[in-house]
Amino acid sequence: LQVASPVPQGPNKWHEQFPIAKGQRQSPIDIVTSNAKVDKALSDNPLKVSYSNNCCQSVTNTGASFQVVVDGAGTEISGGPLDSTYKLVQFHAHWGPLGGDEGSEHTVDGVTYPAELHLVHWNQKYKDVGEAVDKPDGLAVIGVFFSRGKEHAGFKPISDLFAKVPRKADKVDISFNYDPACLLPARRDYWTYLGSLTTPPLFESVTWIVMKDPVEVSAEQLAALRNLLWETPSGEGQMCNNYRPPQPLQGRLVRST
Ligand SMILES: NS(=O)(=O)c1nc2c(F)c(F)c(F)c(F)c2s1
Ligand SMILES: [Zn+2]
């Protein structure tokens, strides 16, 4: 008897297994820039990003995205909206169909980008990411929009690895020094709000820090994301459209630098 593995259900069915999908602080959201409130406190205590350049261990295909696994040593962020130090544990992305302009999770005044990178950090007040992942102040995720343009030299060493991890659980070691800070835009302005994981279990544990400026990557680098494969209803296919659409703001405040 050949039992097919259940193909993951789309975002509009997640609430059946994860009721928090209809919660009060779900992510992503549409960022309405005119409603964002400039908070001087964010600039008075600037967001501090101090990553080391040998923290990236491997790239794996999680079945829902690529994931660069990081050894948290010396990869800390603090300041800005954060009340304590958070350590980088992994980064991944979400993207759309080939050549399309949708794919980001957050949108800005309804505008989508072709992809969005997430740098995931956990609060050092907890003993590990497993304990932090479901606490209201457990995680801090920096979101960076990818726009289509010139090649991103800093992203190339990573995007070149996607062809080596086509299937779920495939993994390749990162043998070179790599500093993930190269993926951040030069201008460090951001919006910040309290939200959630954007994939099940959808825990409402994320302080979101969404960079205002996109970084440019080439059409070829966006296409490289489709070297990653996943299960579709009609069998194995190119991984794409792995983004959750914006969720209700539920009266939350979005602050801005
Ligand atoms: N897309 S996301 O909001 O950055 C994000 N999702 C998840 C998730 F579903 C997890 F199970 C998890 F352990 C995470 F660390 C994150 S981080
Ligand atoms: Zn994500």
C-alpha cells in the first residue's frame, strides 16, 4: 500500500489545525506607512546588529523554504524595540512564482516584493530557541524585502547552494566564511510591530523588524530559489508561493524609525 505523505495545506486552512491563525497578533501584515508612528525611542537606542562572519553552518531544504542554520555564537542583536539581546539561529525566505512580483509576506501600502528574507533570532533570557519560540517576547525576526535588479554579490554564495539541496532534508555544509549582515540594506530604517510566526505553529512570539529599504537581487538569483523542490498535489515540483498573505492588524500599532 503506497501512502502518499499529506501535502501541506494552504494558509486559508491552517486555522483548522492551528486556531491561533485567527489570533490577535498574526503576521504578516500590510504596513500602511501613513499609520506607522515614528518613535524617537527607536532612534535614541539604535538597533545593534553584530554578526560574526563564521556563524553559518549549513543550508538545508526544509520542505517549505531554504534554511541557513547558524551557530548563534557572536551573532547578537539588541536595542531598537528589543528589551534584551537576541541571537541569530537561522535565516530563510519566502517567494512567489517565476518572474512575478508577489512573494513577500509583508506588503507596504499594498505593494508586494518578489521575495522576503527572514533572519530569526531568539531572546537570550530563555535557555534555548525551543523554549523561546512560543513566548510573547521569544523571537525577533528581521525581514528584508528582495527586489529584482542587479545581482547581490553577498547573496550569491548562498543562492549558488540551492541547486545542491533540491529535496526536503537535503543539506550542504557552508565551508566558507559568511557574514549574514551583508544581506541587510545600507539604510537601517525599519518598521516594527508585535506579531507571529508566519508558518504553522503560528505562535504569537515575534517582535517584527521590517527593513524599509529592499535589497536588489538578480532575476537569476530569484530563479535559483526554484532549484528547491517540494511536494505539490501533482507530485514533486518547484518550490514557490511559500508566502502567507497579510493578516488583520487587529488594532496593533506599527512603529517606525
Ligand atoms: N516565517 S517566520 O515567521 O520567520 C518563522 N516561522 C517559524 C516557524 F514556523 C517555526 F516552527 C520556527 F521554529 C521558527 F523559528 C520560525 S521563524
Ligand atoms: Zn519566514
